[in-house]
Amino acid sequence: MRTITPIAKLILLVLASPALAQWEQVPGKSVPRTDDGEPDLTAPAPRAADGKPDLSGVWLPDAELMPEDAGFELVEGNLPLPLHLVDVMAALEPGEVEMQPWAAELLKERLASEGLHDPIAYCKPWGVTVHAANLLPYKIIQMPDLVLILNEQDTVFRQIFLDGRKPVEDPVPRWLGYSTGRWEDGELVVDTAGFTDQTWLDVSGHPHTESLHLTQRFRRLDAGHLEIETTVDDPDTYSQPFTYTISATVMANDDLLEFFCTDNEISSQHYQ
């Protein structure tokens, strides 16, 4: 049984708290309404002007109760959390994908450090996989040649280029990597590489190297629901690629707020 580090628990508890101030609620135009004015989340997915599925909207990853056999113990109780925020390998069978010995040892050290090594404890950026599964919303803005993902966490952005450019060769490692995309049968397929090895794949501390390559398939199932299927490929860390899927629900009446980890940050002074 692995216990989630205090820092990770703090993140989950803080992000699960309702916002104290919000924008005035304005009905989103991309989500149809029922006769009583409520968002019709099961209506057909909207289409962009070019006929592609329109992924635009403000999205919040779905949370679920941690399974009793997930291998994690929440000291504060069983909270509804996005499962792959806690453990990116949660859907795998035991032994299905092996970690390299150095990676398994590093994960063990991170779990035992009680948050000392967690990048978010020092207000460093989260990586792509954590942003996609955290408890703060993100906003997708879709254009024919570019998709922008605006993350509320630390107000950072991600660019996905659809203009035919090739992936960056010998890239300078970045926190969110370099993303190029294409459409396949109604799905947005995004390839991202060029990561720094400083990010974690989840809040438990699953590591990766600069060889990490992510393939994500974005699917808007209907007006209110989004799926992101992610394949993690890092042969220097894991014995084979593995794939998992997370879901999100549209926030039809809401928008992003400014959020910076460094505001009122007092944790790092205790890590000396």
C-alpha cells in the first residue's frame, strides 16, 4: 500500500475547493440548451467551420473514487480524484509494464520523501499528463492550423501546430515539449516530444527521461464530454509503451481564472 505524499494530498485538497470568485456566468454558445435553459451535454458534438469536430470549450477532468485495490491510501479519506492524476499506470495489470530499475528506485524515493522532491512544491510547472488530469480546468481554443490549450494552473499555455510543420529536431528540452497534430477520422492526434526530465507523469512521481514521446487522441464524444487517450512511450524508463484514457466534462457557463502557485507560497522555506 502506497501513501500519497503530503504535498500531493495538499494539492488535491486545495484544487478540489470551490473558487471564491468567478466570472459572471455567461451561457457558452458551443453547447446547446434544453427547454429549461440547462446545457444539453448529450447533444451532438459541435463542428468547426471546416467540418472538423470542434474541441473548443472549458473542460474539467472527471473525478472518481479511488478503487480500494488501487494501491494508494489517502490518509484524509477516499476523495473523488482523477485516477491518473494519482497514478498514471493505474489501469495497467500488475507486471504488464515494467519500470527500469533506476526508475523504480526513483519512484520509491519520491514516495518516501513526503513531498520534498515534488516539483509543484517549488512552484515548478506541471507536465502535460498532469495538466490533462488535474482538478483545475483548461480551455481549448481551436483554429484550422493551431489548437491552444490554456491551463488555469499557473496560467500556462500549450500550442499544438496543425500547419504541417515537422517535429523539432534535437530540441531544447521544455516543460510541455513541442506538439504537432493532425486529424484522423474525427480525432485530433497530437505527438509531443522534447520534454525536460524534471516533470513527473503524475503526483506520485512516476519519472521519465528526455526520450519521452506522448501520443494523444482527443475525441469529443458529444457536446459535453471529451476523451483524451494518451500513449506514453519512453523506452529508457518503461519496458514498453502504455496507454490510458481520461475524460472531461465541459464547463458550459464558466471560464478560467488567474492562478499562480507563487502567490502566497510559503512551503519551500521548510525544505531547506
